[in-house]
Amino acid sequence: MSKTTYDVIVYGATGFTGQLVAEYLSNTYSGKQALNWAIAGRNLDKLKQIKSDLNLSSEVDCLVADSNDLDSLKSLVQSTKVVLTTVGPYQLYGNDLVALCAESGTDYVDLCGEPTWMHDMIAQHQDTAEKSGARIVFSCGFDSIPFDLGVYFLQQEAKQRFSRTFSRVKGRVRGMKGTFSGGTKASLQATMAAAKKDKGVMQVLLNPFSLTPGFNGPEQPLGNKPIYEEEFNSWSAPFIMAAINTRNIHRSNYLLSHQYGEDFIYDEMMFTGPGDKGKAIAEHVAEDKSMASDEGPKPGEGPSKEEREAGFFDVVFSAQEGDKHLMVSVKGAMDPGYGTTSKMISECAVCLAKDDLEVKGGIWTTAPAMGNKLIDRLVAKAGMTFTLE
């Protein structure tokens, strides 16, 4: 097979999110002129069944690949421009795939929300990816695109209006309806299990600059307790995804040569409303341990189409220094964990495969890798909005 047999291969297509990705690509990019793509997984019969169930084009090939079979992964990587993988937790199933992409110069996108694994992958494969030209981009779903690109969008607006960026930005979830994916929960549980065995893992988890090798910025807000924020007239509660999103945003700043400043401070929380009711909700959220339980969707499970379409997210980013103030919002029209996430990672893969990007090989976050071109795609095709408020 030639290196460019396919533009994109969806690895993990028989899983719940993988099927949503395949369905989105089929509906959005029909015909080989638009996108030459394939689906891949461990079981050929299941792949063929998915192809039939989703009524995918006959031009979409089914490829067998298994994370335990290095030769099959190598064949996969060598036959495509971009590997899109939904096979997590990535710390359990992703090591060889990242290594092969880094070695072969193949671009890669995933839905990783596992900062310790990302830390290890950067240490092991950054230099190799730079040399081969592989553009490896982690966290291409709800963690962390709306947040990473939301801060980036605000800072680009700040440069245009004020000829400078803000050194302090607050990210706040203003509204959200939808469940976190079973894969996200499994990743969190795998990370915490690893932390119990290895104190070094916990040190990486607690360090807001764990993804910026050689750089440590200023002390960051912990965001682990309810607070009342007078500027928003609302109580704010800890946000479960902040632990990964904040790390990615600091890495973006680092990879953008500290466009946001070496003194940049960023935190994320979620609004729960004013008064005693808002305080009570914030306290309840802070005490919630459901992500550590066995309840909720398992990997490979998820909400119905109706539930996905009834979901949404609305995130705001606020910055104020002196008399200069900006607030922007990022919104998605489907539930964050599945509906919009499947669109986001798909557009990341197509952006790498099709768009004329200046970014070279290395391990990236979405803002420095794809920036405005990805924002344009998400607005045009994925039902997202980026708005100055």
C-alpha cells in the first residue's frame, strides 16, 4: 500500500463513539473526491455489520487492526495520512499506535483526557515526531477543543483590539446538558489507579505545567472549592474536566511561544447560579464522586440519538485588565460527550488531511496545530459557534 491510500482511517469504528464518527464522515464527506477514508477495528465481521448498519458507501474499506498486534497497527499507519483513534483508555491501548505514527510521519488525533499519559508520550516521541513530520494532536473532543480554542479565540480578538493578550483568563461552563462518555470515565479511573501505584503519576497530575517541558509558570488557582464570583453574580463549582483542559491550554501557550505571556493564569469552573440555591448546587457538585463510581455508561455505551440531539454546551471565557475587558462564548448544539465530540475529532482529522497548515511535525494541542482553520471548520460543519459577547 502507498502512504496515501487513505486520507483518514477511523480506528475503533465498532465502538460507540467510533460509530458516531463514521456516521458523521459518511454524512458530511461523501465520495472519494471529498474524503478517501476507511474504518478499522479488531473484528472484520463487526466492521462489516457497522458498515451495513450505517449504510456506508461501498468505497469505505474495512481494515482489521488490533492494539495487541503490532504488524496490523504498522500496516494501518503506513496506509493513511491521518489515524483517528477512539480506542481508549489510551494509557492502556495507545502506546504503540503513537510510537508508530511518530516513526512513520503519519498524523494522529485522539480523544485523550489522560495528562500523565500525554506527559509520557511527549517525553518519548516529541523528537521522533519532529524528525518524521508526524503531527500528533491529543484531546480532540470536548476535552479540550471548546476550551483550548475558546482561549485562543479570545486572545486573537484581544490582539486585534488592544494589540496585546490577557495574562488572566477565566473559563466558565455557563450551561451544559449531556452525559460524559464512558471512555472519559474509564480514562479517569485508569489514571487514578495508576496514581495509587506510582507517586510520580500524582505529581504529574497535580502540576498545571506537566505538559510544558522545562517551563513552570506562576501559581494557578486550584478551582477545587465552591466560590461566589461577584463579577458573574453566580456561585461557581469545580469542573471535572478542568484537570486536563488547563494543562492543554498551558501547553498551547507554550507551543505558541507564550503568546498569552509567561505569566499567564487560567482556571475553569462551572456556574451554578446566585443566592442560597446556587451555593447549595455548587456544594453538591463539589462533593459529587459519580465519575469514580461504576454507574453511568461504560466504554462502548452511550445515549440515544434523541438524547444526543437534546444536549448542548455553552462555555464562556472572560478576561479583564484595567479598563479592557473581553468575553467570548463557545457553544455546541449537541451533547458534549458524544454528539459534538464525534464531530470535533472528525474535523480535526480532515483538517490535518486536507488543509494547508503551516504546522510541522511534533506533539500538539489543537490551537497551535490548527487554530483558525479548525475554528472555521467547526462553525461551518460541526454546529459550533465562537462569539464575541
